[in-house]
Amino acid sequence: MNYLSLYKAHFKIDINEKELYDIRFHSPNTLHFKLPIHNKESFLYVNNELLVLIEQIHVLNSKIIKKRNEIKTDLINTWELSHSLVQEILLSNEIEGVVSTRKEINELLDMKSPKEYKRLYGMVNKYRDIFFQKKEFNPITDSSKLRKVYDDILIQDIENEEPHNLPDGILFRKENVNVVSSTKIIHQGVYPESKIIKDIDDTLSILNNPDLPYLVRVALFHYFLGYIHPFYDGNGRISRYISSYYLSQVIDSIASLRLSIACKKRQKDYYEAFKITNDPRNNGDITYFVLM
């Protein structure tokens, strides 16, 4: 990545940080958003690097589809899809420190409406709906629909394993929450719940805005959901599921099932992108995260 974040510019003595901010913020190529980051107006600087990346993704996606159509049978395609789905769920859980196994997920993949509670069934079933059942695309357009996705995927698991992390507000959490590393607080979620609901609705407006490039709005959503942190637990898993759900509409199904796999493979870069964009010294510039 060639893009210099404003956070990193802050530490370079040969760069005028304020001048760089003004150039980007007031550029005619800049998109501005309602959602603030640490009380600074958030923005995306649409530069050549971003445009080239979008083109490269679509070109590569076309090559993937062509190659898969040339050499794969239906049986191999089904196996590959199943294998990718299991791996995606496994690593999405692993990123959040949730222990699961391939065997456990595989068994759930073949299971229909269990009569008793089965751990992880909600998540497996939602992914199966996208990639095997091919149900009609249903955009997630407001806070109540986002909460419905959360309930479908995680509510039973959290109720059984960590009931203290259940949503306790109207839709989301009513208490403040800190994201912590082993030694310190690294982020504080949006608060109070009324602001969470407003910001989630604004985030979903971005995700469903046809005037924005599709891949860009998925990346923007992915960041803002993490920043808002509407739930006590499960934010990352929900964000990656919804991102894959939307990506499945425009790129190859196997490619859209590689999100958590890619995030896990480059986990340090993934967390670094959040850390840099969250930092007040980055002045609301979300471009670094979108590029990453």
C-alpha cells in the first residue's frame, strides 16, 4: 500500500500534517460521511490507488470464474464450496478467540433444523442460506434488521455460553464497552444506545447506497460496524458474515467466502488498519482501512 495515513504522517517531520489533511479533506475527489470518528467528520479520499485496486479485483474475479468453469465439475464445485464455508466459519471464530472444529461445523452443515440446541448452528445455517440454498438477496437496511441477523446467528450461543453478553438495550447494548488488548484499552464503542442506533442506520445507508462503488461500501460498512461496536460480543463475526453476504452478490462465491481466511492470514495488518483508522490523530480519514 502506497497511501500514507494521517496517523503516520503525524510522526514524520518532513510532512505538514495539517496541509495534507486539508488537501485530502477538501479535495473534489473526497467522499464525506455523517458518521464521525472521535468527533471528526469521516471521509474517503478517492485516489488512483483505490481505483486500480477495484479494477484489479474485478479482473481477477473474472479470471477465477472463467478458470472454475473450465476445469471444475459440479461435484468438485460443491466440495470446494463446502470446504471454503467450513474454513471461513472456523477462522471467523478463531479471530475472535472462539474455539470450534472442522468436524463440528461439517456435521452442522448437513443438519436440518435440530430439535435441540446445537452450538454454532445459527452461524452455519446463515452461511448455508447464502451459498447453498441461494435464497433471494435480502438487504439489511436498518438497525432492527441487523439485530435480526445477530439473533439468527449468535443469540442462542451467547445465551448458552455467555449470557452476561446478551444485548440488554432496545436493540443493542445499553452500557458502555471497551475493546481491550492484553494490557490496555484499544477502543471504546459508541455510546449511548440512541447514538448506536442512529450510527448503525447511517452505516447501513452507506452499505446500500448505489451511488458508491460496491466494494468500497462493503469495506466502509466493515469498518464502521467495528468502530460502533453495537454488541457486547460477536461484532467481528457479524461484520464478516454481512460483508461476505454482500460480496457474494458481485464476486465469485468461493472468493466471497475467503474474507475471514484472508483476515486471519493477515491478522496483524487487519488489526493495524482498525488501530490506525480509530486513532484520533488520523483525523477521520477512513481511506487507509478501505485500501487495506
